[in-house]
Amino acid sequence: MSLEDFFQCFQISCQGATSVTTFAVFLCDKIEPALRYAVYERTAKAVAEDMQKSPDFRGNRANLEVCILRYLAEQENFEYFKQYLSSPRQFFQTYIETRIRKHCLDGSRSRGDFLGSSLRVLHENILSAVSLSTEIVKDRKDRKDKISLWLDEFCRKLSEVINLPRSDLKGIEHQEVTDIEFLSRAMTEALDDLKERLKKEFAGADLSSFSRQTHTILAEHFAGCWEQCPFCGAVCTNTMQNHDGDHQVVFHRPRALTGRHWHGTDQLVIDICSNAVVSDVSFSDHRSEWFPYKRYRDAGPPYSTWKILPDSSMQAYWKWFVSHFRTQLEALYNRKFKGKGEIPEAWQRVTKQEALSELEKR
């Protein structure tokens, strides 16, 4: 027990008839930090559940990725694309945070609404614990230590709502309070005051106040494998981290997105790795050793951990992207889309709307 708690307990003992009110205030002071924590925890989950009703977060990670690609196309900001291509997991996190912030600030329900709703529910639960404990203890004539018994029952009921260890209340369990119903009324009044105090505090709270961040909860929902194809950078679509078997994706991308170029030239490679694995082309690994794409697994990890199925089809989205951001990609990698890497005229005719329409059909 802290020195401050000791003096408060001593003060309660000396107050006689008014000790019940002081007892209730002391107990609410103990409840306050646990209640504050519980409100933030409950609110974080509530916001996450509310977010999952929106189109972006209603489905699986593949659906979320489509939403992110749509967002990137709408923004047409190459820096955003760079972040997404180089660190997809971090970009997913950033995107989720951005959407949550917008939802809580501009949505139909504000951050304060969520916090207020959680506070009301938890306040009612604590009042219920007070009432139930009082009903159990008030008529017990076989026990002189009614306060100790009441605290036992109260903490037991409260454990379903907030974390208030019974051991923290040892200093007040021997108080001589015989009118348990009066204690119940005093607790109700003290809890109402606590609710109003926290309500004012929450009005100025921001997302950083949350003990567990909503974006972390959502990110866990969309967790999975984040390994990227060593050739094109596409993210493994397996929904399990550390999954058994090979990494795999449905759609690979132009290898130019990772800066790959034809050996001995400054010409970027525009074809996809799922097409290369049936060609006579070779690649060099990080040790500058050469391997035919047909036997890419011979290069060892990370190549050997991937299953790249032959497929010559390419998403219209990446055709549009390469054509639209040609200059920025050339500057980023100090290479050119020329010669063997010349962008086909058909790619240049793909509109953003066509690219997005194809994405939505996935």
C-alpha cells in the first residue's frame, strides 16, 4: 500500500458516519485507471468492428489489396507507389491507420462517440456489480466483516468488466460499515462523478491515447505471409504466416518494378516471371551466378521457396502503371524502357478506368 493510500484509509477510519462516502470515493479512485484502460480497449475493438463494415475491410486481404491499388491509382502519387512496392506490409499498416483516422474524425460516428459509448456500457456494468454485491451481502447476519465480504463479491463481479485486483483493497477491508445499502448509494454517486470526469477527459482524447491501437487489431485480422517474389516483388497470397509449402501469388508483375534489366544493357525488363519460367532466359542471383528461369529453384533461397506457375497473362493495372509512370520508373532505377524493354503500344492505350474495372472482377 502506498503512503497516500495509507493516509486515506486512516482518514476513512477517523471519519465515523461520513466514512462510507469517503470509502466510496477511495474505491472509485482505485477503479478509475482500470476503467480508463478498459474504455480504450473496448473502444479500439469497437472501432475495428465498425471499420470491418466498410467495403475496404469487409473481406480478406486480397480484397483489401484491391482497395489499396484503387486508392493508389486515384491518388496518382508515385511516392506512394514506391512505398507500396518496396514495403507492402508497412504500406498496408499506413493505409489502415489513415482510413481509421478519417473514419473517426469525418465519419458518422466520431471518436468521442465511440469512447462515450464504451464508457456508458462499462459504467452500467460496474453499477450492476455494486447492486449485485449489495444484494448478496446486505442481509448476511452471520458475518461481521461485511465490507470484506462485499469487496470479495464486488471484485469477483467486476473481474468480468475491468481488472481491479482484490489485493489492492486490503487497506480498506476492515472498515466498520454496517449499512451496505447506504454504501451502494454512495458508490452510485461516486461512480456517476467518475463517469462525468472521464467523459470530459475523453472529449479531448486522440488515437494515440489508446492502449491497444485499432490499426493493430485490424492488421492482425489481415495478417498472412508477407514474403515478396524475388523477381517481381508481388506479395505471397497465403493467409498464414510461416506457412508450410511454397510461397505463391495469383498474378505476377513486370520485373521492371524491382529494377530488373537485361544483362549488359540499361533496358528494363517488362515481362513477368511467370512467363519467364517457360522461356530460355537466364537470371543472375545476388552472388552473380547465372541460372535458367526454368530451373530458378536451383539458385537456392529465396528463389527455391517460391512456386511460380507458367502464365503469360498480366493484369491491365500494371500495364497502365508502367505506361503512366514510365519517366519516374526510369529515373528511379536509372534505366530505360527501350529496346527489349520497349513498352508495347497496347499497354499505353490501357486507361486507368479499364485497369480498375479489371481489378474489381478479381
